Amino acid sequence: MTTVTGLFDDYQDASDAVSELEAIGVPRDDISIVANNSDNWYRQDETSEAGEDAAAGAGLGALVGGAGGLLTGLGIMAIPGVGPVVAAGWLAATAVGAVGGAVVGGAAGGIVGALTESGVSERDAHVYAEGVRRGGSLVTANVDDRLTGEAERILRGERSVNLDERRSAYESGGWTGFDATAEPYDDIEAERDRVRRTTPL
């Protein structure tokens, strides 16, 4: 088994990637998604077409994942340093230390710890975590070795963030690594960051 991870600036692209992973044969319980929810685009406490579309679009529904076979459905959680996220799957359960669907205190290592435990390098894990903090969506999958090439094409293709370029962009602004004790970005800060990255000098 190999862990393949992709960061997306747009939730819909992340959602489409999940569907494509399922289509090539990656089991649902081997896929995890963590998407920033600082602007409250997904609200768990209300039934609406938008909420239903978000749940259906993720292609995950209720999943069994994480340590001890935790049941983790698409829902709102809080990750230290990241803030509110819409999440489902084994990575989300590990990152927030969920037990029976409830969040208990801080995570055991938080999102960086969850990623490194799954085989992602610590250097890359910091960029992935910061990407979610700044408004992105992270998809991680444990895939059979025979599917690794296709999974990498899906999660590291043109719709996803180029990790080296994003790391350089963060570092040019003085960033040195993800800080779980830092204040999470709100939706205004996330949008300002996006504009800074996409506006030519």
C-alpha cells in the first residue's frame, strides 16, 4: 500500500478527485478528505440542497476509518491551527483524535502528525496542513501498489497544487512551517492569500 496525497485550492476539484479515485477501484474507506470551512460553506445543522450536494459530491458518505475502525462521516470538525473543516475518512479521524464521532481535546500530533504517520514526509506535511489552513482541500488515499500511478495522476495533476511552487510562495512571505498554535485563517484572510498568490508582480 502507498499513501498518495493531493492539495486543491477548489473544493469541487478535490471532490472530483475523490470520485475518480473510487472509479479506478480505491475503496471508500481508504480515502480521506479535509476541506477548509472558514466561510461556513457547509453547515451540518441545516438541511439544504447545498449541504446535500456537498455530501454527495464528496463521494464518501459515512466511512469507517482511522484508528480502531472509527466511524467518521462527512461533517464539521476543528483541527488545531487549521480551524473548522469539513472532513471524512481515516485521516480526519486521526487528525482530530475523534472517538465515536466526537472530538476529544487536541489531536495526537494534529494534521501534520496524521500525515507523517501515513507516510508523508514531514516537510511536505507542513505545506499540506498550511494549504488547508489557508482555504484549501486535502485528499489522501491509501492505494494498492498497482493503482499508485493512476492515483498520483489524479491527485497530483493539473487541477491540484504544485507543492514545490506553493512551498516557495509561502516561504517568500516569511513562512517557516505549519504552526498548530497559530490563529486559523478566516475566509477574508484566505481570499487575500489567494489573491496575493495569483496576482502577477
